[in-house]
Amino acid sequence: MVALSNAREALEQIKKVRQIRQYRPDPVPEEVVTELLEVARWSGSSRNTQPWHFIVVDDREILRRISRLRPPINWVAGAPLGIAIVLDGESETSEAYDEGRVAERLLSAAKLLGLGGGVAWYGDASQQAEAKRILGIPPGRTARSIVAIGYARTARDPRPGPARGGRKPLAELVSVNRYGERRS
Amino acid sequence: MVALSNAREALEQIKKVRQIRQYRPDPVPEEVVTELLEVARWSGSSRNTQPWHFIVVDDREILRRISRLRPPINWVAGAPLGIAIVLDGESETSEAYDEGRVAERLLSAAKLLGLGGGVAWYGDASQQAEAKRILGIPPGRTARSIVAIGYARTARDPRPGPARGGRKPLAELVSVNRYGERRS
């Protein structure tokens, strides 16, 4: 296999992926939506089960209703598009992992294409049930989150008491061969 | 935000990410390991908790012991490197999702750099406990998987009865605005 010619530039962009909660009103072009879905479609999953279904939501009224599920996701109302992830089974750990894999692809691909994205969690079981009603998702499926997509206005978190940005240093995050051990 | 100049080329590579189980013996260069960890470090997580720790495993004996946890992951013995993901808490859905996010980044970044990767699950609770012993992971942490990394020999699955490759078509995977509805 050959490395991408400007792999480092692509990886710099991927490292700059942030949770975007404020979007410009511009719609997401149809070909961008298709490309994001293609990248998502090719995600790996446990035993290649591909346990997902995607609902592309560009109806602003539906996004507004989702945004009202709980105050911390009220910013979803300002996104031009969302891709709701629906999982085939009842909530399993392996499906949550696969959901994270596919969401990460959507966010990275959006960034590479010059857009931004943000994950919004519906909330507890009753809020998830309400989200399923809004999106017409049948029983027996799991729906926990929607990935908002659009052109970022800013990466700033407009909510009161936002989480701290930045990341822990590698020295704090990495061991070698056994937990807590460093390269000798 | 500006799109990456050759975003489409990068996305083509990301779409070609496959689970790699057969590696060339060549070691993974130190600067590649660092770049993979940097990409992982910058992953997003629930409330930016960064609930992870990474164990870079290049001790072949440790990889061999991991590979013996259960037959479907015996291929791990042939990988030159693994990055074991350790989660801060007891197994929670949001941490499984974040684990999937960070694993996907490792796999995509490896691909862009000309390498391949594969996720290996330790197995059930007792196999996870054994993996934790092998890797010296303290109690109260969750460890479910290691991402093998190396130069791919082939993307073929050498195991008996491999899962089918390929992916479902978009027409089967995508609804618009409500589950089961198409663009009118």
C-alpha cells in the first residue's frame, strides 16, 4: 500500500476536527452529503454486520424538534443538516463502538471537505424514545445520536459552562508494553 | 474552513480502509507511531473527558499472549505493533462509542500513512480480565480491544469462514427525514 501523497496535511486537518455547534445557514451540497454517506457506508464493523441505517435530515422543523429534546443540544436547530444514526439491534456495546466508528468518519470526512460536524445525543431512554417518534424509527432499533453537519461559523461552544478544550499530553496518555511503563 | 486540496483522494483512501490481519514483518517506524498517537490524542469524546489510555505494544511475546486469548484473534501474533485501548471507567455505552471513535482514527490514519490496521477484541469478561493481567491494567479500568498496526501483506481474511466483504448499497442504508422515506 502506498501512503497518500499529502498524508500529513490530511492528518493535520483530522487533528483539527472539533465539535461544531454554530453553523452558517448555507445548505450542505447534495454531492457532499453523498460523499459523507459513501465514507460512512464503507466503515468497518463487527463481523462486517454494518448494523446501521442513516437518516439524512434536512427538514428544519424536524431538526428543531430534535433540538428540543434537552437543552444541551438546542444548537441542533441551527444546523442545516443532520445524519441520524440508527442501529439494527437493541443497545449493545459492540454496536455503540461501531456507532462511534461511523460517526468519527462523518466528522473527519466533513472536515476534509471544508465543513464541520457535531454529535448530539438525544439523552436518556425516554428522550431516545421521543427521538425515535420524531424520526419514525421502528421499535427494536436503537437511536441515540445525530451528527449535525454544515459550514462552521465558529468552533466555540456557545453553551453556558462549556467543557474545556485542548487535550491531555501524550506523556499522560501512553504506556509502552505494560500499563504505566515507559520506553526504557 | 478550507477543504483539503486533495480531499477526495484522502477520502478514497479512507473508504479503502479494511481490517488487516496479515502483516509484513517490518517494524512500524517510531515517527509513524507518534503520528498515530497524536491523531488519537486529538479525538473528540463525550464532554471532552478523553476517557482513554493507550498501551503501545511492540513486545512480540505480549502480542503472542494476547493472540492466544481466543482463536479468532490468533493473527495478532503476526502484527509488529498493537495499540491497546484502555478506558477510564467501568464499561459504559458512551465510552464504547468513544473507543470506536479513537479506533477509527487509528485505522484511517494508518491507511493514509500507507499502513494497515485491524481491531482485535479480547472476548468475554474472563478473556478481558486475562488481557488486563497481560497488559498490567489496574482494576476499575475497561480494556476490550487492541488495534494491530503494520504494513499489510494482504487484506484477505486468513481465518476459516471469514465474514463477507463488501458493503450494503446506499439505497438500503439511507432514509430522508424519516425512517424508510426517500427523497420525493
